[in-house]
Amino acid sequence: MTRSVIVGLDGSRESGAAAEWAAREARLLGAPLKLVHVMEPVPVPWAEAPLLGVETQQHWSERIPREAAEGLRARHPDLEITMEQRAGRATELLPQEAGEADLLVLGSRGLGGFGGYVVGSIGLSLVAHTERPVVLVRAGEQAADEHETDPAGGPSTETPFRPVLLGLDIESPDATLIEFAFAAASRRHTSLRVVHGWNPPPYYAYGLAAGLELHGALARQETHALSDVLRPWREKFPDVEVTEEAPYGSASDHLVDASREASLVVVGRRIRRSPFGAHIGHVTHAVLHHAAAPVAVVPHH
């Protein structure tokens, strides 16, 4: 695998924020950054319009990655930055570009908002079909947002990073997902907060009253199981302080709440090859739409 960070550009504020995040992450990884701008086919009515034709689109398409690269090189002079333009569909070409990279980074208008499900269909398709980790970054994301506030309560990039947040299903824990989260925390020199939301088995709701004693026993069982899953990873990453939480209730609700204090949210997506297409999963889907921090979706088997 060629170590690199790929960012998809389209000239929007969202992709600009994604490019800045990608540049910072590439520096943490010690990897080069590649800007990819995909020229989508021009609809026929637009192509025939005198001011919105193919030549106009080509002019702006060439300008977008060039200006983005110039700005990033000025702000990150020690970072190797390349750019590429390709013609076709972003949903087909960007997963190809990401196939040999560490990360694919995309912008998202809806991330962290309260307007409902507004992560675009292209972004969701890319998350569902890219077999490398995909990070979505909301418009307006600033470097200081990922750090603790300074002593006066103001934003700063000189303070430590906020914790990395991992949403983990302990029934089928995947090493790829867990290692990604630990490594992200390690290179940020910050802690890892692991959240595993749970609900009692369905049969407890029928004929068996789930009293406080039973609820406590289930909570202890889930907490111990989470500790067992994480124990070898604590040993592999001794520099990462880990906080384990196994709260009762919706995993997505707990993760969205915790994301307000995180520098990065890490969730998984199980790779399923079926005739019905790829799926993101309801927890990851909810986190993508409502988390207050950048979200990394890690595909795994």
C-alpha cells in the first residue's frame, strides 16, 4: 500500500475544510497529500448554454485544484502535495484513488448540524463503497476545534488534542477498526474514549421484569466484556490512555453526545458484498449525520 492521504475537491467550503483537515492528518501520518478533482459530465442543457458550457466548466475545474494546492503549500510548506484531475463520476473514481491510500477525506455540509439527514448522496455512496477508511469533515471545521480550550476558555491549537472517540460493538469486534482508533489517538498524543452502547436481549421485555438487580448484572457483564476486548490493545499501545464506557441505551445517541468533546469519531462499516448493494449500518449512518467532530468510517470484514 502506498501511504498517502487523498482528498476529494469540488470547490465548496466543505471540500476546503476537508482539504485543510487532510493536510493536518497527512503531517501527523508523515504521508503525502493528494488532491483529486473529478470533472463530472456536464448535463446537456448546461453544456449548450452560452455561459455555462464545457469550456466554462473546464476553466473552473482546472482552477479549483490549482488554487487549493497553492494555498495548502503556502500553509504547509513541509508537506508533499500533488494534485490530479479526472473525468467521470466521483462515486466511481474516488474509491479507485483511495484503494492504495491511508485515507479518503471528504467534505460534508450536514455533519454536526440539526437540520436532519443532509449528508449528500454522493458522500454516503463513497462511504458505502470505498474499502479504505473515509473521513467526513463538516464545513467550518477549524484546527482549534480538535484541541482543548486554553486556560481562558478560548480556541487554541497549542493545547492538547481532545480525545479520540471509538464506537465499538463488542459482539463482533474488528482488529482493523480498533487499531485505527488507537493509532489515531497515539499520533495525536491524546486519550481514547471507547463507547459501547447496549440493550438487554429482547426476551427480557416479555414476561421477565428487568429489575434493577438484573440491569446491574447486565451492565457489569457488558463492561467486563468491553475490558476483555480492549486488554490486548492497551498492551500494544501503552502510550494511549483509555477510557471505557458501556452505557445502557442507543449507541448512536451516546456517540453523538460524546462527539462534542472529541477530536475525531471512529466508527465501523462491515463490508458486505450482496446483490442488494453496500450498507453503512444504522449507528454509523446516524453518527455521520449528527456528530459534532470529523467522523472516520473504517470498513472491515
